[in-house]
Amino acid sequence: MRRLRGGAAAAVVLVFAVAGCKAETKTGSGGPEQTGGGGAALTAAGSLTVKGRAPKTGYSRERFGTAWADTDSNSCDTRDDILKRDLADVKFTGGTCKVSYGVLTSDPYSGKEVTYRRGSSQVDIDHMVALSDAWQKGAKYWDAGKRIALANDPLNLLAVDASTNRSKGDGDTATWVPPNKAFRCTYVAAQVAVKKKYGLWVTAAEKAAMEKVLRTCPGQKLPSGGNPTKAPSRFHAG
């Protein structure tokens, strides 16, 4: 599998300049690709179904399967796949799967440089559309295969600074966007792409917030790619 490296400048396989939000995007295998003409992200945001947030009742991480399942069958777990894709100067422990070291040269959420060392918590793999948010906006009604696919889809995953990410919780665009303003258009476009791909709905406040951000970058393209929306049948969820 061909992987991109180089922190937000490459990890942020979705990265654009805010001025005009012009894409200079390359992707690793399974990562997002930019598709659609100018304004595709804003147009897609406008097409999302609007409903109220469903109760969180019944949610648990286990409903989305074992964490970091190897759904693409490349013999590496999803977490290491994303670390390999998004970090620069990657080093491994035994083989070419387990990432032991790497650098986010410019963290997409904070803009700072962050060093990853296996066993530390300075780098998280964020679900840009949080699994709890997805649960409350349609995923509770899915079969296990679709939930497992969402939890491991590179389109929805990004290596980021852990401390900044943990301020997000399970927030949507109405309640949280990255402090790094230069990444906001990219981040919101990714959320729109994931919700469109999986048929998740948005709240009215969330849609308004998405459109507000994307109007600042009317040429923003829409990411695509990632894995199929159903995991192989050998995977199961609690």
C-alpha cells in the first residue's frame, strides 16, 4: 500500500490553503481523494438530511466493533495504518506495521508539531465524525457491518494532537471546530463527506454551522475514497 507521510502537510490528506480553499491533495491507498468541482462540499452540506438528535441510549464503543479492526485485510490494524499515512519520519517495531515513532510536523487541529511514541498519548486517531454522534444520527439503526466500516474508514480518521482532540469529545460542527482556523474548511468538508457517504443525518444547528464554515471557502472540494461501507462478515460488534 502506498502511504503518505509528512504530518498535516501530507497526513492531512485533505489539506488545503484557507485562502480560496484550493486543494493540493494527494492520498494514500484507502485515504480520501478530492472529487467534485468548486463548491462541492458546500453543495453536499446543503443536501444532508436534517433531523433531531436521537437519544444516546444503547451507545457503546463495542457497538462499532473491536477497536482498530483490520477491515482492509492488509495485516495491519487501522490505527497503525493511519499513523503510517499521517506521520513523518516513521519508525516501526518488528516489521512494517507497528509504528513506534513518528512526527506530526504540523498537527491539523492545533498547528503545532507533535511527536508520537508508542505507548504515549500525545497523538490520537480521531474519528472526525465521532462514533457517538453517528449513533445519535442514524448509526444505531444500522447492522454491525456498517458500523464497523465507519469506525475503521480512513475517510473518517486523522492523526491529531491528543490534548486538542480531547476538547472535542463527541461534538459535531455546531459545538466544535479545530482551533487551527486554517484547517476548518478541510475538517468540515470531511465531516460532510462521511455523513453523505454513510447516510447520516445532521441537526439544523449542525447544518447551519457546516454551511457557515464552508461559505468562507466556496471552492472547497468534497473528499471521497476510503473503505466500503460494510465490513467483511468475519468482523462482529457487541
